[in-house]
Amino acid sequence: MNHPLFNPDTVGKLDKPSFKTELARNPQTVGRSLQLETQGPDPLRIFGLPTNLNFEFRVLTKPYTIVRQITQDTLAFLAAAKKTSSIQNRVVFTGRAGCGKSFVMLQAVESCVQEGWVVIYIPRGINLVNSTTSYTYNIRTQTYLQPAFSFQTLQRMLSVNRDALAAIPLSEDLVLERQTVRAGTPLSTVIEVGIAERDRTVAQSPAILEGVMKSLEVQTKYPVLLAVDDFQALYGKTAYRDPHFQHIQPYHLSLPRMIMEYASGKRNFARGAVLGALSLAHTNYPLPLELRDALELQDLDAHPASPYLKRSKDLLAYTEGLKKLEVPEKLTVKEATGIFEVWKARNAIGHGYHYHFRLHKPSHITIGWKANILLHILLLLPPACTTRWTMGISAPGTLYSTMSLVKNRISPLWKAGSMMEPL
């Protein structure tokens, strides 16, 4: 118990190397914490983050990530995907809520930016279907366009991928309201035309985005990554309503339809991949039956779903060919230690209300008021590395919860049969 991680007087220092693809691929890096850089055209800063990751990084004051085995598996998948069509590389990260799907996707996005991919990252896919942005009906396409979100997507694409987009030509003439952008125009210029006069061009953003995406499909100079978190929300009921106040289906909205077409292989990039990540913590947007069946995720159901429940044939068509990449529910001891090291060194635990761990040995340790973070880490450990113990929280209220886990050692640093009590 002399490990510095368990010393409450340890000064919070954490000078970690930056997250680099080559470093993350090194087998010796598994379990190590790396810092995500936010300088320059970084997707973390420009595209944004899922809500849970944004909160965690605010607590830590800096964005850190842990390299896991699933991280290296994902990077290996992307290394092969950059040479082939996205039809062969359509993957959805699956797993229990809180297992790290969004973190793995963020690592994939960071790696692809460093490797020179054209990256389109949507960290909050729910915003595409929750009726928080404007929409208008288009008679020609018979879909509801989402001009405001299309405009934001174009802005962010340009900020992150400016150099690559400047080298990719527009594949065909793009007819706008007051002008025609000729084929061969660099995509960076096309997007700049779209955002030059916001008041006038927001309405044309869906057409510009469509022209840019078609050009990305046929070019072979750069691989393209389309990554969407909250992926399951695109296959469920939307909050948008038609003039008859009926729910608009997701495939009748321009952006969800476009994403689902790439996910199902109806459209594809000559080089690249499509990644999705399920977010099962959002009870308003549960896992749809069609996506559950396509990915064979019956084990994630809180209640068994009857085979007689109606499935939408239209939605089933948008799930064809999707493959799952399961993120492990449990952490290895190395991975859990790396997480605890980050929280301890950033002083996220170790101050405020203190709790006392009484072990079967004479030695005791004390950690801070965010002991629930440690609890979360321990619950993610494999069953062979967990134990039975009781938590008591007395400030400001009182909450007692008992967790029955398998008796064994937690790690070489923790021994079985611990008890946590408020000092």
C-alpha cells in the first residue's frame, strides 16, 4: 500500500505525452494516459464533444485519454480501411452504457486527423433528430432539409480539413440561387462561397453540402471518415413534426438520411470508413429494434423484445451490412490504474469530503469526495478483479449502497474485503 496513487498528500502532477497514432499503436502503451492536443484545427475543439466527455474534461481541466486494447484494434481497422471503399468498412461501436464507446470514437477521429484523412465528426447525433434546428420541406427531393445544421457542418468541415479540401475538386457543376459553381473548383472554395453571406446562403447549405459529399465520394486522394455518436438516435422516432403533426421519419430528414445511406452502403466513399457509436444512456432515444436485430444486440435489452413486434422495412434497409465492434465492458487492471492515475493527479479526487478505506491489512488509505469515480472504475474491472464492499456517503445527505461482487483481489495494490467509511 505504499504506491503513490494511494498517498493523499501526493501533489497533482501529470505531464503526459500527446496522443499520437504511432504511440497509441505501440503495445507497450496500453493502459497509459495520453493528452489530447486542442491547438490548431483540432476536431475536439471544432466539432465538439459528446456531453459526457465534455463534462469529464471540464472536471479534469485538460483532455486526457487512456489507450486500451480496443483502441489499438480500432487503429488497426482504420489502417486497413484507408486503402479500401467505405462499403467494406462500416462499423458501429457497441457495448454497455459507460464502457467507453465515445472515447474510442474520439481516439479514432484524432488519429484520422493526424493521418491526413478528411474527417466529418458529429459528436451529438441526437441533435439531428430532436427538433432543435430549423427544417424546410423540399419538393424536389421530397425530404425535409436542415439548413442550419448543414451550414454548421460545412463550417466545421472546412476548419478541420482545409488543406485537404483545397486539393479536392468539385466533381460536377453546383447550381445555386444566384450563381453556378463550376466543376473543378476546389471544395474549400465551394464551402467558402456557402458561408460568405450567412443570411443568404444558409438556405442553400444543404445543396452545397450534398455537392461536397458527392465530390468526396469519387476522389481517391484522401480517405474519408464519417463518424457519428448517438448513432442509434438516427434510427428511432424523431421530434420533428409534419404539417399534420405526425412524427417525421428519420429517413425523411436530409442529414439523418445522408448518414444512413453511407452506413448502409447505398452511398460510399472510394476510400474511407463509416463509424457509429451507440449511446445507451439516453432513455429518450433507446436502441431501435431494427438496429438491435442488425447488430445482434439482444443481450443489451433490459426486457426481451418479442419477435412479433413490428419492424420497419424502410429502416431495416438502412441497417444492411453494418458490423459491430464491441467495446469491452470491463477494464483491465492496467487500464483502470491509468484512469485512476489521471483523476488522482489532476486533483479530481483527494480533496473536499474525505473517505477512509479500511483494509484487512493494518494500512489505511484516504481519498476525496469524488470517491464515486473510483467506484465507477472498480465496477468496470473484470469480475476476477473485484470484491465485496460497502460505501457510505454522509454529506450533505446520507446514501448507503451495497454492491455484491466476486471475492478476489482488486489489483496488486488493493486487497479483498475493503470497507469505505466517512471520516
